[in-house]
Amino acid sequence: MSDRPEVSPGEEVRSDVPNDDIHNPLSAASEAAAERDMHSDMGNPVDEIDRLRAELDARKVEHDAVHDKYVRLHAEFDNFRKRTAKERMELLMSAGAETIQSILPVLDDMERAIVHNVEVNDINAVKQGFELIHQKFFNILLAHGVKAMHAKGQPFDPELHDAISQVPASDPKLKGKVLEVVETGYLLNDKVLRYAKVVVGE
């Protein structure tokens, strides 16, 4: 007689060994492969530190190069700014010196006229000498870009004229126009150097 238990029809055969204790060769291989992949991704810690250190050194070299370039550019710009300011100052001083130098002959003529007028009794000669000096001085200013405004009879323009008073106009056509010029205005290279002081008709 067999010790094997009888199995009724339709009843499943059950094993006495738990499922967890059954060794599955395919499952073990998968776990080993996953573990190898994990160690492969992590790499060797020493190699990773060396790689990071090399990358840090490269970034430091790059940073030092950029910093040196910035320092040089800043120094060059500062030198350029100082040089430009110095050249501008020298230009202004030289321009002023040239203008004064061109006016000195007028001063010489005035000094000679003063000495000469002591012994001159002809008033017309004195007037003529004075007019010549004035014309010479005006021509020098003209050569430097200075021009006198022709304001009399022109419509009043606040961009050019400074109205010091208003008087009734003798002719309706003169209303709002310059009747008299009290002080001549001047332009320097077509820009107002001095406003003309004028009397305007109303």
C-alpha cells in the first residue's frame, strides 16, 4: 500500500515547500545584472573625484583668463578717458591762445593810435583811425566764425533777441518787429553767442 495521499478528482496537488524558498535561476541573474549596472553607473569614486578636480581646475583657468582680460580692458579704458580729457583741455587752451594771439595786433594798433593822437589835431584823422581799428577787429572775429546779427526791422524772435522794452509802432506793419537795437547780438558758427538787446514795436 502506497503512502502517497489520494487526490480527489478536480483537487490540485499542493507542494509542502513554500514558493519563496524555490530558487529561480532567471530572477537571480536579473538581480545580479541590475547590481552590476548600478555599480557601473556610479563608477569608481576615485576616478570621479579626479574628473571633478580636473574640471574645477579648467574652470579656474578660464575664470583667471576672463578676469585678466577684464582688468586689462578696465585699465585701457581708464587710460583712454584720462588721455581724452587731457587732449580736450589742451585743445581748449590752445584754441583760446590762438584767439588771443589773433587779437593782439588790434591791441597794438590801439596803443599806436593813442600815442599818435596826442599830437594830432585833425579829428577826422582820429575818426578814420578808429574806424580802421574797428574794421580790423571785426574781420578777426569773422575769421573765427563770429558774425553780427542783423536784427533791426526783423520780426522779434525770442531765440535770437532779448526785448528790453516795447513801444508803440508808428506803422501797423512794424508791430512785433525790432525797431531799435540797443546792443548787437552775435552768432558763433550760427549759434547764439550773445542775444541782441532790442526794442520791439507794439
